Amino acid sequence: ASCVVGGRFGDCALALGSTALGAWGKSRALSDGRYPVFRQLKAATGLVAREAWPPGAENPWRYRRQGPEDPRFAMREALLAAIVVGGVGANVAPKPPLVPKSLWAVGFALTGVWGVTMRDARGDAARCV
């Protein structure tokens, strides 16, 4: 809970603040090109040619860093992130009232896992994010 404001607003402010601090800490990796998120999103929409992600590995399950300048990536972490984001996203998205939230969370999580495991530009974008 937030030390300034309580309740849901305080929780939201705390989450936004910690997300902003985390993003600020990762901004160098985004600006130096190790994590080309926007290029991958453009490739997923078909505007530019595909660049496999992670770089240099056609099979993302077998990616290994070759040096310190290579991006840090593990397929297990990408799958776990997809499950968490999908499950949490199910609580934010509008849904019909007759289906339990837990089933929606499982469906959203499975959709995230499917997106991360695709071997095309859309999967590259999901893994990069």
C-alpha cells in the first residue's frame, strides 16, 4: 500500500511509480538497440521486414548469449511473463458477466503463451516485449 494515499488509488499510484522506475532503469537497453521493441512491433504489422528475436537464434528455446552486449533472454521467463500479463489482463478487460473471472484469466494467459511461442514476426514482437 502507498504511504501517502490509501485504497485502490494508492495501490495504482504505487504500481505506476514502480513501473516508471523500472522502465527508466531499462531505458538504456532500449535506446542502444539491444531491445528493438518498436521495430519488432512494426514488423508484426508488416511495415518492415522481420528480424528474428532473440537475435541470431531461429529457435528461441535454444538461445544463448554470446557476449555481454547480447540481450538477456530466456524462453521460460517470456512464457511466465505472458502467463502473468494474460492473467492480470483478464481482470482489466471488459467481459460478459456469466463466465467466471478465473476462466477468463486462464484464456487470456493461454493466448499470451500462444503469442510468445509463435515463430513469425508477431511472436518475435511478443518475445521482445
